[in-house]
Amino acid sequence: MKPFDYGRAADLAEANAAAQDGAFPIAGGTNLIDLMKLEVETPDRLIDVNRLPLAQIEPDGDGIRIGALVSNSDCAAHPRVRRDYAVLSQAILAGASGQLRNKATTGGNLCQRTRCYYFTDRTQPCNKREPGTGCGAMNGFNRIHAILGASDACIATYPGDMAVAMAALDATVLIESTRGERDVPVRDFHRLPGAMPEKDNVLEKGELIVGVRLRQAPPGRHAYRKVRDRSSYAFALVSIAAVIAMEDGKIANAQLAFGGIAHKPWHDSRVEQMLVGETPSAALFDKAADLLLEGAQGYGSNDFKIPLARRTLHAVLAELTGA
């Protein structure tokens, strides 16, 4: 591991100033430390933000505000989250072991980087790690890689679960810096790779996540379905976060987001709009899958993800609608 300086922020202003000067914020470190050991990330300085007062879950109007330092364990176990935002609790519990959930934080989880083999192997070409070197996964072993939203520069996927549920819930990321505050919908927080895959999200230099706001809990049944190679804490091949409400035999509300298939949690409002007002049926679910996957592309080893995503969507919709 490359030598680095370490400091602790006494308050948010100090943390913002350090980040503006190029320090990497660290809380749980469950992703960053791994990448530092591999020398994929080589920060000159870390700023520990664990002493900041950002570890609470509090009411916020009709919804809640989850502080950036709330651990994944505390978030998943919180009574309000379990009652009103069950899909979020389910996603977090599907995401990692208890030890990791105890350390991982809400803000850090949103910022985790891809688990692509070529990204973490410095002997391999990777435009995300070293722009201009090429994408080794494109013609290599790409079983876990994207089928939607990829580019010629990168076909990596976002590996998280929590953010997929937050995308379904239409959460908002709260960001602060020395320049002020701004709010970003979680659906817009992560970027597609385009020609700049090295930039995972919309955070600018010096900006820190201070929390996530969830609006009023949506009506309906919640489910997080994660398809993976093993049941014991593997990254998703395909995952779906869903909230579906029924009224008089028809779908009254549909909120869906998908993991494991793109460079970001994937949200397609067209699928939701198509479902609302319809009577659930196998034919309707097939139409929803057709729309979701109309631009899907496999790269060889991951071709199976396209029919897998179709079947998983069908199963989740059938479960939540009773069809």
C-alpha cells in the first residue's frame, strides 16, 4: 500500500475543506481500503469523517432523512425503515455479511466502485482505472458485466444493492461542500460510462454526501429479488427492487429499479407507466420485460443476463400482484 497521511475531521467544515484540498473521505472503508491495498486508489491523504454528526435517522416531513454515517446494519434494522421502506431493508440485508454491514455507511455505499476484474487488476487494461488503455472486459471474461447503458469505453456494472432500492423509492442524495449545498435524485447520482468511465457519479471535488432523503413511503407491497451465483453474499447478476400497489384488480402504483445490469442502478420510467392501470398477467409482464430490455446487449459470457432479467422481472411482478 502506498504511504498516505491521515487526519480526523472535527466538523463538516473541516471535512469539506480537506476534501476540497484533495483528501479522500473515509468512514467504514469497506471498499476504499481494498482498493488502496490493490493500489487502484492511491490517495495522498485520508480524512476520517466518523466524528461528524451524520449517524442519525430522523423524520423529514412525511418521509425520513438517513445520515451519511448511518451504518448499513442500523439502517436495515430501523423500525421506520422496516415498516415503511421494507424494500430498502431487504436490499441492504441481501448486500453483505453482518460484519461488513456494521462498518459500511450510507454515504460510502453510494460511492462504492465497480467490482470488475479488469478494474481491480493493475496488469489489465481498464479505461475506468487508467483512461485510454481500453476495456479488457469487452472481449474478455465479462460474465458479471452490463447489458444496458454500456459504452465502447466500459461495460462494468455498479455492484451495490442499497442504491437500487433507493432508486426504486426515488430517494434524494444530500450533498455539501465549501461552495454550498445541493440535492441530487439518486436516480441521477450515478453516471453511465459514456466516454468518461473513470467518473462514477456526479460528485465534484470537495463535495461530501451528508445524507439521503426518502419521501413519504409509497403504498403497496415491497420486494427485493437478488439473483446471484451463491446465496451467501455475492454480487447480483440481476436484482430488482419493486414496490407495487393494487386497486380493484389493477396495478395502481409501480416503482421499479434494477441492479447488476448497468453501470448504475437502472430505472426506466416507461416500464412503470406501462404497468399502471393494467390488469396483471403473464402477457403484461412479458411486454414490460420487452420494453426494459429493448436496448440490451450481451458481450458473450454475459448473454444469459438478458433472459435472466426477463424471468426475474416476471417473477417479481407475479409475486407482488398475485397474478
